[in-house]
Amino acid sequence: MFPTTIAGSLPKPSWLATPDTLWAPWKLEGEELAAAKLDATLLALKEQEDAGIDIVGDGEQSRQHFVHGFLELVSGIDFAHKVEMGIRNNRYKAMVPTVTGALALKGRVHAAEARHARAHTTRKLKFTLPGPMTIVDTIADAHYGDRVKLAFAFADLLNEEARALEADGVDVIQFDEPAFNVYMDDVKAWGIEALHRASASLSCTTAVHICYGYGIKANLDWKATLGSEWRQYEEIFPALAQSRIDQVSVECMNAKVPMSLLRLLDGKDVIVGAIDVASDTVETPEDVANIIAEATKYVAPEKIVAGTNCGMAPMRRDIAMAKLMALGKGAALARRWHMTQGTIA
Ligand code: ZN
């Protein structure tokens, strides 16, 4: 009941990359960097286990950014000539690489860290990949000439890597699609179909993470424009409930998302975001247990996984670790409430 997991990223140790930064530059290079990434992966696993996290991940210690960590191993992309592009419907401008030819994988993307993680934990292992729509929203295109064709081309590459990750022993593969909260019509038109291509033939658990972004200023400013109730999920949840994806990871803690919208995910496991990654205030176990209790009003308890709202990459490491502890203790508390009261409402 109420197993715990993380959305994906954790802060990196200061000997690996500059702390408290998104896109943090690496501090090492070559073989030293490759070895240090695996050392950091091992630390991230240990810290999650100690915090009582049940479905652990590599903390994305081997990638600089959740999208570009994948793109680095894709041919057909020109990284040398970056162009400025408005992303997430112009929420922010970023210098992005350009697709200039047919896309193909140069080789395995995440084999080293996935196998290292698998070798060092007996817990269920989750691995994250960027979703096709979010990739397409983070790269310029001078070859395919069509967002859907481009997304499907990326979906096929994601599927190649996802199947290999499953063979490496990964239990849950999660696609990160923050763009789903921005282009709701596209989600229904082709976004879910792209996810189905990305997850085709997988027999492990599949998940999609849909959040309102990291706790960076551009996202906080955007959230301030969304009004007193955030209803983006309302438009896409019914379509996701019909999809072949097993789990949906959503933002709940300190979000203005009406929790009753979770009803629309009927049949799916819901990874309830119980940790706010946009605030340095560490939740108490009671805060976490209360959000889980609220979710049980709309989702069957056995379908609830307790997670974080989003990745923690840009956070201070000590704060992120304290929040992980709160997540583990909060889920344990919610379990106790559930056992002793029969219902925790
Ligand atoms: Zn997120």
C-alpha cells in the first residue's frame, strides 16, 4: 500500500557537477567523469533506500538535462549550430539544437547507469526517458517539416532504448511529458499515440510524468497566470485513462490542481506528487500523509503511489534528501492511518 518513488532527478554531488543549478556543468571529464557518474548513481540509490523509497531510480546522475541526455546519443541532430526557440508555448526561450537529417540512435543511451543501478539494488528500479512531445518542443527541425512525424521518429528511438532498458532489468519506464500540460489538443490528437509507439512491446510497467515544470522562475511566473484552479489535467486525463500507459505521475503538493480531477484517471495507477520541488520548505510526514489521504477520496488506495511533484535536480542536496525522508515517513504514516482506521479520510 502506498509505495514510494521519485519523479526522476536528484541533485548531483558537488564533486560531479556545479550544485543548485539546472544544466550544471560537469566537474570532470573522460573516464573520470564516466566513473564518477556511476559512483553518484550508487549514492543516489543508497539515499533513496535509506529514505524508505520503494521504487528507486538512478537520480539522473549521468545526464546534464532530462531531454538532452537522450539527444546526445541521436544522430541527425546538429548540436554545433544552436538556434533560439520559444519552448512550452513561448514560456521561455532556449538555445536548442536542430534536426538536420534522418534520426537514428548511435548506440545505447543509458546502458551503463541502468546496469550499474540494477546490479546494486534489489528494489524495483524505475528509469526515466523524455517523452516524444516534450522532445519535439525542445528542438528545432529542418528535416521532417512536421511536428507529428518528428515526434513519431523520436518515439521509435525511445522505444529502441526502452526495450533495451527492460532487458537490463528495469521494472518501470517513465516518459516525462511536461509539454502535455501545455498542448492539450495535441495530446489527444497525437501525443498519446506517440507514447504508445515509445512504449510498444514493453512488458514492464509504463508511466507518464506530467507536471508543471521544475521550480524555476519561468515556471513559477507561468503558474501565476493559470488562475486559482489549474484544470489542464481535466482535458487530458480522460484520454490518458483510455491509453495503454499504466501509471500517471502528477503534481499535487502545493498545486492548485483540484484533487477531484484524479477521478478522471480511473483504472490507472496514480503517482501522487506529495513533495513540492519548488519550495525549500521541507514537508512534514503529516503533510505527505494528508495529500495521500486526500487522493484516496478519488483514487483506490491500491492504485496510489506516493512520489514527488517533479525532478529535484536544481535543488539544494541536503534539502532534497530531507524531502525524500519526509516522503518515506509520510507514506509509512498514511499506511498506518489506513490500517488502523480502515479508511484514512
Ligand atoms: Zn516534472
